[in-house]
Amino acid sequence: MFKNNQLKAYSLATILVGGMAAGMSQAHADTVVMLDPFVPTAGWAMETDDAFALARAGCLEGLTRIDFDGKLQPSLATSWTQSSPTTWDFSIRQGVKFTDGQELNAAAVVNSLNRVLAAEAPARAFNPKNVSKVAALDSSTVQITTPGPSVVLPLRLASPNTGILSPSSYTDSGTPNIIGACTGPFAVTSYVPKQKLVLARNSSYWGGVPGVEGAEMRFVPEGSTRVTQIKSGEAHIATKIPLSAKPGLAKNNDIVVTSVEIPRTTGMYLNNKKAPFNNPLIRKAVQAAIDTSLIAASAYEGGAVAAIGPFAPNEPWAGSTSPITRDLDRAKALLAEAGVKEGELSVTLRAYNSRPELVDVAQIIQAQLKEAGIAVAVIITDWAGMAPSFKGATYDMAMMSRGHQLDVADPIGFLQADYTCDGSFNMSHVCNPEIDALLENAAGIVDNDSRYDIYKQVATWLQEEAITVFIVHNSETNAARNNVEGFRTHPQGHYYLTKELHLH
């Protein structure tokens, strides 16, 4: 028999889980608290970056996944075959339930994926340019059709944007209700907008019982605040630690700090659509005026290396072999050739504060370009404040850290989204039909070496034409309290709260 206060607590828990299946546990003392710098702002629409937050929280899963070694693995699909050059058939895992109790089946998969395809602002990895149809062949098989031959479709299905939600999670507003909506090791029980997700263990998880009873994913954009909370013990895990804080944290016996090289490059994006950066001479002048080696050593304190292009030297599709060397005389000569008189060029440079190093980099670039006779006004905002200027093509220059395997674990996803004429993330506002044709051809090439050669050509073009000024290749630095077991840094940043986590 419940006492009144026990009954009240039980009722509240039931409301929070939104009708989760039996076996779900509420968060107790055995709860992991993780700090994430990126605040969800799109109502959990799956075509947006909010999907990545839901995947990092251990809730959202797709048909395939990229493991911690960067390899493609089955997830909600157990196998897949390319039944024709333009069709892939996926076998849906049997016996899986969403945490609202509904069965995972082909119809649920089709419903989720078609909603992403129909989005007004398409996802970078999965949109009508690379997927033309999603249909159920039977209750356990989904067929996906592509406009042309595609060898990388299973990699596209590993993007969090293709995560599968329960059909009951979709509301009349078109944005999903994430309570009880997922299949992952953790289920959302409540959400405080712009502050945190509260999650409970999914004891019926198809992949095995998670090691902790619950989790909180707190959204903390300020790097200094994340550092303070991991030091005080208020949080167990803090992601994307500012490099300036790394030495101090490393001396703390209660904290484990890890840095991992990841497929991510920080660049200064130039608006190729409008003056002055529609002029390649001015783009190249800016590129020549920047000392990327100095930036890597100072702003990143040796935690990054000077960029040789969009891809790092150890990647098989890297187009260059060494970073561009700063040459102020060349920069001034290029400006003069472009008809720019000394001191008359004035531009803005935007940076967002959830990655603290970007603010430092922007200020260094401001000083370096001043030496070339270019006046730069630095504007600091959060990511949400910077995005409209990107999409509206109103900015001049902007700092951005971009994971080139974040959306698709093959460079074609990044290159098509960012640098084709109608790319869904073409923030450079560049258009070269020859590049579009090269990448369209690459999508159907089975032989990796031949496909990688095309990526090298595109990477070389980006660097030689200074479409983007690539600054450094990044590592990711995370910190965890020493009572946390099983925490790893995912190369694409897809997963942080996993069933392997334990507290002791």
C-alpha cells in the first residue's frame, strides 16, 4: 500500500516518462551528469542539429551507426544490401520497442525518414538531393532509393538526422515530443528548454542494460562554467574543454582529461557571394596574410595543427601536404592587383562562444590582417545568433569548426553539403558546376582509391582558390571525474551517454 507521498512521487514519475514501457527506471543517486556546450534550439526537429544532441544523450538511434573506431556497424537495421545501383534494402531489427511501448517496424522507420525528407530545410546527410524515396517492402524491410548510384547510403543512415522516433511522438505542430520517443539506452523523462535533458535507464534496451540508472545532459555554452562544474564535482563529464584549462585539470587527481584527434577542421569561412570575397584575389590575399602555425601554437596551445586544407595529412583524401606559409608581401600585392588601396578594405569577422578558442582565433586574425592593411571588426555571438548571417549570405567572414565526417563518415557528405551549388550547408555561397559534377560521379564509384582521388581534387581546389581559409585540424578535449568508467570520445561526436557508462 502506497502512503500519500509515495503515491504522489509515483504519479509524477509516470507522467515524466510519458507512458514508457515497463522496465524503465527513474534517475536516482546513480545518475551521470554531463555538460554539453550546444543548446538545442529547433524543437527537436530531426533535420536539425537538435538530433545530434538527442543522439549524444543516448536516446536516439538510426538504422546504422559509426562505432568508436570509426567503422560502420548495424544498429536498428541488422543488415543491408544494394539490390540495384539506386536501391538499398535494410532489414529492421526485430523485438525492439520504443520507450513508449510501440514496436519498431518498417512503417515506423518510413514515417521518420520521410518526415526528414519532407523538411523545409533539409538535413545535410539525408535530403531529396541524395534520397528520392523511402518505402516499406514488408513489415521488416525498408527500401531506400537514390537519384543516382550511391555507394555511401549506409553511411548517410548513420547520421543522427536519420534517427528513428516513435510514430506517436509526432504532434500536429510537426515537431516531435521526445518523451518516450526513442529506442536507445536512455529515455528522456523531462526537458527544461535551453537548460537540460533528464533521462532514465532503458532497462529493456535491445543492446543490454545500461550501467547507470539515469543521466542529466546539461547545456552549458560557457567553457569556463563547464570547467568550474567538473572541478567542483557538480558534473561527472564535461565535453569540449577549453584548451587553456587542460593543464590545470590534468593536475587534478580527481579528474581524467583526454584529447583525441578527430576529423574536424576549423576554418574561416568567406562569403563568396558578395564583395569583397567574390573576388578570388582578395580571398587569396586574406589567406596569405594569416599565420596558421602561430594560431595553432598560441590559441590552441599546441592542441591542434596548422591546416593543409579541409582534411588532415593522415586522411587518405587530403589534397595538400603542407599548410600555406604566411606571406605579407604577397598578400599586399594581391590586394593591389585587385585594385584595393592600402587601408580601404574593412570587413567583419564573426565567431561563436561555445567553442572558446574561436574567439581567441578571431582576435589573432584581426591583428594579422591589420598588418596586411585590412581592418577587421570582430563580432562574438552564440551559434544561434550567427546562423542567420550564414544562411542569409549577409556576413563577410566567420569562424566555424566543422566536422567533415559529422554528417556522413565519408567526405562526400561534407563536400556536397558545404561546397556544391545547392548544398544544404553551403555557407560559403560558392557555386562551381564542375565540382558538382565531380562529386556526383564520386557517389557511384565503388573503388575507394578512385573515389578518394576525386575528394583530393576538390580539397586542392578549395585550398588553391581560398574558398575557405582553413586554419587548424582539431582534437577534442574532454574531462571526466575519476569515478566514471566507460566514457569515450566518439570520433564524429555522435555518442557520449552510452550503456557502457558506470559510476563507482
